[in-house]
Amino acid sequence: MRLVLFDDYRLGVVRGGSLDRVVDVSGAIDPALGSPPGRGMNRVIERWESLRGKVEELARKGPDRPLASVKLLPPVPNPSKILITGNYSSHIAEMRDQARAWVKPGGELPREGIRYNLKSPSALIGPTDQIMLPPELSERRIDHEAELAFVVGRRAADVPRERAREHVFGYTVFLDISLRGNEPVSLRKSFDTFAVMGPWLVTADEIPDPQRLAIRLWRNGELRQNGGTWQMDYPVDDLLSFASTMLTLYPGDVFSTGTPAGVGGIADGDTLVAEVERVGRLEVKVANRPSSSTPWLKQFASP
């Protein structure tokens, strides 16, 4: 099932052979979980087993409308946290070569081994929004990173690897936007609009093997990234299990699983298309945001 949030946080199911129609299934959600329904999406995910039957019934019987006629929002708009990771040796290698330009003498280059960082949930936007670049940072490189993300479906703490998949609710396309430099990773990746998610959330039963999915990204029609989740250094099971040993994961939390090689800079006027096989395809525009009225971004002027 493909779940979307649209317009004023309405909950919808995408259907049709071309996946171009949406049915409003908000009526399946108890108003106590959130009003409008999408504002309580984390609780909808947590209670999904009891809600799914009614959602499916409404999706079969309800009237649909063109998907293009609605404004798509991030399918999980308020996760308690977004985790990100460097998880492809090909990408780590290309960053290791380029990192020498912005790592201070004595600073650390990317390390081997499983690891993650936190990205601010306030960076989230949907595919009908725009990535907004700070014009004060026009001399700095800001990159695209197309990724598969999974959404946690149940509380997870100290989860053994063999049970990790039980805690995955579904999958979505994630576009991680990254300012390159020597500042902390979480800071460089948490600007507003630097996390694009969508176009929908595919429930885990639709993706029996998340390690067999192609990932591609086009910038202005040029294929930039062309890889697949089989290239991950650590699969979904490892990522969830590892993270859960250090912090508790909650329903609705988002874990973006890393990007293959081919990342590159983006600029005002660009169009980015990110695609994960069997999960979805999103298209988003890039623009410059208005200049800040404060001088603080000048501290980022050079890496």
C-alpha cells in the first residue's frame, strides 16, 4: 500500500495502474489520533494493525481524484528524529578524495565502519515544495544525495539483527541535501528544506527485499547517480539493530540508508529527480532563498 499525506494533512492511498489516483482515507482514522489525520501520523503508524482493515476498505470503495491535483506533503511530517549514514564504499571513496579540500589540518576524514548522524526533522519538505539554498553560501558546494529511507513502525531498543525487519513500517525516497565543509555533519545537513521525502510511504509488505532496489538521480535531465541498495556496506537490518543499541527508535522515526556514488553540486534553477525502484520517484525544484537579515551565515563563507 502506498500512503500519502496531502493538502491539509489528509491521509490518502495511491491507486491505479499508473499510480496517478489518490483516495482520501482520512475517515479511517480516529480523530483522537490527530486532526487532521496526518498530524498524528506517528500514532497512525504505531496503531497500523488495528487501522489497516478500514483503510483498505475505504481505499477500495472511496472516490478517487488525480494525484496531480493535490499538494503532496512529507509522508511522515513529524518524526522524532531523522538518522542518516554514510553506507556506500563508492560514495565514501569519492568523498574521501574531495574531503581534503575542506577538512582542516589534523581533522578527520570519513572513517570505515557503521555509523550514523542526526538530521533535524525541521529540514523536511515534500516533493511539491522547493529546496531553498542560502545565497550567502553560493561559493560553497551543496550536493544532492538520493537514498532509500525506512520508517520505523514500532518502538525499537536493543533489537537483534534477526528481528530488525519486524520494526520497519515502510520505505520512501529520501533526498539528502548536504553542504560540504568541515562543520559538524548534522549542522551542514539540517538547513530548512535540506531533506526531501516522498512521494509516498510504501508499506513494508510491498518490499520483501530492500537490498535489491535500484537508486537513480537526474539533475536537469542528466543521470548523476546510478546504483542500488545491494551496494550498501550495511543492510537495513544492521542499520536498525545498530542504532537501537544506542538510542530508542519510535514509530515514525526515519532512517535514510546512505547514497551511492555520483553526488554532485546543485544550484538555483535546477530540477532534481530521485527514484528508488519499486518505492517511488520524486521531482523537486531548487531555488535561492531570500538573503538572511542576520550576519551569522557569514561564518560559513569558506570551508
